[in-house]
Amino acid sequence: RGEFVQDRLRLISGLLLALFVVSHFTNHALGIISIEVQDWAAVWLTEIWNHPPLMFVFYTALLLHPALGLWTLQRRRHLLLPTWQRAQIWLGLLILPLLAPHLVKALMLDDYYHVDVNYPLVQFSLWVAYGSDGVVQGVLLLLVWAHASIGVWSWARLHPWYKRWHWLWPPLMWVLVTLALAGYIASGLHIRRLADADPELFSRLAQQTRLALEMLPPTLNMANWFQAGLLALVSAALMSPVLRRYLSSRVGNRPLLRYADRHRVPITPGATLLETLQQARINHPSLCGGRGRCSTCRVRVGSGSESLLPPSPLERQVLNQIGAPSSIRLACQTRAQQDLSAWPLLKANVGASDVLAAVEQRHGREMDVVVLFADLRGFTSFSERRLPFDVLFVLNRYFLFMGEAVESCGGKLDKFIGDGVMALFGLNGDVGQGCRDAIRAAGSMGHSLDQFNASLAEELSEPLRIGIGIHVGTAIVGEMGYGSARQTTAIGDTVNTASRLESLTKAYDAQVIISEAVFELANLPQVDYPLHQLEIRGRVEPMPARVLSSARELLELSSVLWNQK
């Protein structure tokens, strides 16, 4: 429960600080116009954070976020992390000592000495009084921007809305930091020109803001001490993983993690399974960086699982979202004290779309999808003359040929029903491409059937035939079933119609029937396959569809589709 609370506090405080960064950078950007506009807008963009209750929220986030970050860092056993996560950590560690002097000076002068700190005074101190501080502050802007961008991106990409708006993210971030840096430099150079032309500029600024020279030495001393303290904390946090790794290496008879039946990895006491795998340099998926926010690191645990502690509230929440059984655990949250067997459930290069798909499939969603049904002709009479072993062998060979044909064209095998096959296309949201892929798959299935018949020519009295029906429309896609029989599938009128088109191939002595809607959405060159108005059971109006006597007719079209993909 403690880790759950810490993770949520770190996330919320980070997002609050990101909002402050956006408002502060916007204020900096106005320096492109003038430093006067910059100072006027500060009341609304920066100083507003100094008013209760925003002040309490801001300073709480300002203290919590780095404190929790350092606490998490010192608990690590290593820093063998994904590139983006290592970058975020190092950026955060650089920000702390660089930001400390600027923050302490502002707090001391504003809150302790009640100086009316404004943009001209701050820019004078950075660009004129302490010229090197101007460069340091510019670098700090870039570091803060990069750290905040990585943090917000790592959180946002796990949410469904990010998929729709992700294209806005890069331009918005680059525009924000570019304008902020340009405004900061423009106002700084403006102050330098004013200082060169007017030696009394500082005296007037000090008088306007009620700044006295005797305030500066204690302020600078406090800033230096605070910076030294943060450097010590950062150094201690960095040394902690090294010390933990050294101490764990001296522990004998450590339990073993048997991973994917290929690896035997000693488990560091107190380390999660993900940390153990990362330390052994074994690539294991983890989109959120081991924070328990996604489900990509999930593993199926076997022998030794009875010794594991029950899932924490954080882990249980994520597992419930994907409907995971008790044998599934999150590698980033699970700590083993005894030997344990575990198998990964996702590929190491899994993407954010896989996380969203897992949640969407669990709860179901209505979407446009392309459905393909295929069924063997005359297989019942064939099986009557064969031993069960021979029937099973032939059927499994047929499923192998058909499955490879579907998957090679971007389809998802939904299920095998007797000697029939159901496949789905366009699940990624691009229904036009799904239609083209389904047409390619039909041609590939016809070609694969010819190869299948040729490979079993000595065992078949006559070649096996196939009927294929394809339709596109709205269906409900989600996880259905019970227990281990759960699977992602589609239901609805679109599925029923595709099945009935496949059944009609018998009446038309055809191999493939494709609804005209599929060809229209596929946006193909004009095709001259026979067009029929089919009477479909359950539909009032006839359905226009193309009838093909052989799926081989789609092979030439399939080559065109492949070039378009």
C-alpha cells in the first residue's frame, strides 16, 4: 500500500509541476515582445502560484516530487533501465543542484525579506550581476523541459486519448521550449543593453523592489548551503544501488528465477522480478518503467508462486483492468523470496497500443471491423473414410496453411470452428487497410489451399475445396468467455453477414463472395468481378456483393494491394 501511495503522489506532484512549467515557460516566451509584457503577465502566469491554496499545492508538489524521486532511486539495485527512463533520472539529478540556488534566492528575497521580485531584477542578476548564471539558467530551462516532457509522455501514452492526439505532442513541446528560450534570451539581452547605457539601473531596480545590499550575503550563503546539501543527497542516492548490489553479491545461496525455460537468474534479496531481469540484462517489456501503471511486464508464475505475497493494491488494480487470473503477476511489483518459475506474456518490443488494446478488449468496444469466414467443402465425407488420427493430422495441416495466410496479411485469427476459420481485420482502426488486407488474405488462402492439396495429393481422392465470405461493418469487439476459455472476438450483425456470405458460396458454386462495401472501402482500381444482389437471411434489402469462382482470381489484385500497403 505504501508503494501505491508513493507512486500516485509522485505522479500527481509531477503533473502539477508540469503545469507550473507550462505557465512559467509561457511567461518566459513573452520576453520576445518585451520585458515589460513579461513582467505584467507574471501576475497571471507565475505569481498566481503564490496565492493560497495554489501556493500550498505548489510547494507541496515541489517538495514531494524530488523527495520521492530520490527515495525511489536509492531503493534501486541498479540503473540498467530503458534509455528514456535513464535519461529522465539523470535529468532530474542535474536539475536539483542547478535549480536550488535560483529557488532559494527567490524564496529568501520574496518571502523572508519581502522584496518585490520582478522580471527586470531577476534578469539583471542573471545576465549582468552574475553573467554566468544567465547561461546556467538557459541550460536549466532545457533540462526541465526534457525531464517534464519525458515524464508527461510516459504517463500520457498509456491512456486511450493519447492515440488520437499524439501527433500534437512533438510540435507543442518544441514550440513551447523554443519560444520560452527565445523570450528568456531576448529579455536578458535587453537588460544588458539597458545596464550598459545606464550605470544607475541597479540602484533604481533595488529601490523599486525594496532590495537592500545587506540582504544579498545571507541569501547567497543559504543558496550555496542548500545546493551543497542537495548534491550530498544526490550522491547518496546514486551510491545506494552500488552498495545494495555489493551487499547482495555477498549473500550466498540466493533463490533462482527460472525465466521462460531458458534463463536461471539469481534473485537479489528484496528486488522485484523486473529488477532481477534488468540486472541480468534480459530484455523484458515494461512501458511504464516499472511503476505499476501498465501491464506489459506481466508474467505467468509457476512453481514457487505459492510463496509470493498477495498483490499490492497497485498491482491488483492493474491486474483487474485486464482480467488476469491468479497465476498472472506484474514483474515490476512481485518480489520472490524462494525459487520461482515465470514466463513472459508479451514481446519485449511491446508498444503502448498493446496496453490500451488489453483494457479495451477486456471491457469491449464498438468499432468498424472486417470479418472473414472460410469453410472447407466436403470435409465431412472425407473424415468419414479416415481414422481419427488421420483426420486430425489433415485438419491441423489445413489450419496451419490458412493461419499463415491470414497472419501474413495482417489479420487476426479469431477462432477455428470445426473445419471453419474466422479472422478479423482492421482492428487497429484503419478499416480501409483492413478491407485491403482481407482481400489479400482471401487470395493467399486460395493459393495456400492449392499448396495444401498438392502436399496431400496421394492421400486425397479429390482436392479439398473452400468457401470464403468477407464483409465489413460495425461489431462489438472484446474479451468474451469464462476462465481459461476467454478470448478476444467480435459479435454482431457484421459477423453473421460474413458467415452467411460464406454459406452462399455453395449456392453460387463459388469460392469467394465479398460484399461490395469491402471493395468500396478498400478504394481499389475498378474490378470486373460479377456483381450480384444477394438475399441475405435476416436482412430486408438485398446486398450487393462480388462473386468469384476461384480465390486465385484475387492473386493479381493481391499484388496490387501489397504495393499499396
